[in-house]
Amino acid sequence: MSPTYPAVALSSVKTYEPSLIDNHLQELWTSARMPDTRGLRVLVKPNILFDAPPERAVTTHPQVLASLLKLLLDQGARPVVGDSPAIHTSSFSGTVSGIRGVCDQFKVPWVDFLDPTVELTSSIGSRRKRTYQVTRHAAECDLIISVPKMKNHQLMITTGAVKNLFGVIPAFTKSPYHLRHANRREFAEFLCHLYSALPPVITVMDGILAMEGPGPNNGYPRHAGVLMASRDCGAVDVTAAAVMGYNPREIPGCIAMDRHGLSGAGDTSEITYPLEHPEKLQVKDFLQVKTQRKSRIIWDMIYPRIFRSFTSRSGGPVIRTERCISCGKCSLICPNGSARREDQVFAISLESCIRCYCCHEVCPADAIEITR
């Protein structure tokens, strides 16, 4: 008997013209055999790293959200929308990104992830119990739809359907997880455990305007022209990696999802494509993040962290003082205090830095450079 592979519906889409997105999303939904959402409480989780305008490609485009909400409402679902950005305060609204306006347009509730949390437990077998405090809106829904932006990511190489779920952990409670899982492999493991603890998750990815270069914030908008949907979040991340020109077998998140059996695909050969194939839509000169050699991954697995700390101190985030606006966001987000004010300017101690690149993610002035 031949294996049953997950389906990823992938389309070439040139613009965010509303009727075009409506039509493509309906076709993607049907082709990917997405579930019937009638009567379900659905949390729609866009990607709002911070409240940036759509043309910067930092956030999910509001038209993708609008078309998705329209589809869900037509099906009789009960959607709500919410997210927790990297720096989450009570003033966060999602207005600049256009996402809050879409919620108002369709009279879909915008939920506050700063509401009380609920403890969920990983379903992956391990020697110790892994629990996570997540927003109650994620824990209490019937279905989550992750709606990420297709982007590079300095720590995880790419960010997509699974990484987008990190936002269900609200506000600054996210930072300690970077400290506990201080490299790509360990953070990918953490994301898998979090994913396994959540209600069922499906995904619609916005890759029409993607981000290349030093993502997920300070990269460069790049027209990739793709929209995709699947019931298998890992398969979408594999597909996105292929479109961006990466080998999915070198992406930590894709490796971990496949290893834990949370996805039916480790590369594109294990995915069914009812519409377009990623080989046809690959962006040939996409500006990539440096991947990790297989030998280095093995080294990280077998060599004690205490010794690695003495041999891996080269490179990391450096603040360019001529660009720094002294907003202090790098210091707020840093999980271990490596980014701090020194002599009236902000600086990062590379001796204690764990290379999570959270500071780079939140810098609004593109003042943090990643050295190698």
C-alpha cells in the first residue's frame, strides 16, 4: 500500500486584490481538504511581531485575514482573532497592521491575550512533564488557524505555521523560553511540545509579499507570490522553505516536527500538491539566512553546553550606535539582561548573549546587526 501524504494547496497569487484573494482562498481551502468549521469556535492567529504597516512584510496582510474571516463566517464558524507581539502591553491594538480594522469590518471579536492563562501539557512523551501557560483563548477554542507571514528568521532560519504559535504564550512570559532553549535545535523542540499541547491547528500562509534577508523584522519585503493552506502545519513550513530555496531537511523546525511525528512530511517528496508545486514557484535568488551544518547539529547534541559556551562566542547581535534611538526595547525583551544601557547608550554583552536574536526582532530602527 502506498503511503498517504499530507496535502498542501499552493497557488501563485500576484496581488492582494480582494476578489483575487477570496477566490484563491476558497480554492485552496477545498483543495487542501480543510475541515468543516460550522459551529466551531475558531481562534485565528495572525503573525503580528509588532504592529507594523502591511508593506513592511512584518505582519500577515490584512486582506488575507479578511478573506479568511469571510470564508469562516460563510461556513457558520464562530471566529475570534488575537495575537501577542514580542513586546505586549495593554496599548497593543493591531491597528497599524490593518488587522484590527478587518475585525471591526466583519464584527469578529478581537481577543486580548493578556487575559488569564490556562496551563496545557505536551502530548509528546518525555522524561519530564512539560507544561505551558497559554492564553485562555487558545486553550478554550475548538480549532486554531495559524496565519503566518512567510519570512526568514535569524534564530530559526525560517518562520511559519508552527513558530507563529509561540504568540499564544502572552507578553513577556515568552522570553524565559528563549533562555531555557538557547539554540535552534532546542527551540525547535520546545515549539513541537507547545504545538502538541494545543487544540487542533491548521494553517493558511501569506507568502505573496514575503521577507528575505535578516528577518523576521529587519529584512526586506520580497514579492514571492504564493498563498498556501493545509491541515498539516509542518508540511506548510516544509513547502515555504522550498519556495524560499532552502533544503527543508536543514530547517530545525521542519526536522523536529517530522521526528516527533507531528507532521506527515520531512520534505516536499512526502507532500501531495493538488494545485501548484513549490519547484515551479521557487524564488531562485531569495536572500537567505545561514543554515547550520549537519556536523554542527550533531556537535550541539553531544557536546555539553557548559563547554560549548567557551567555544561558540564569536558573532552575535551588535548595536550600531549611530542608528540606535535609545527606545530600550532590546533591553525589555532580552531574556537574560545581555542587552542593557551602558554609559547613556545601549549595548549587548556577547559574553552572556544566548543568540536568541529577540533584540534584533523588536528593534524599530534596524540598529542591531548580526555579525558572524
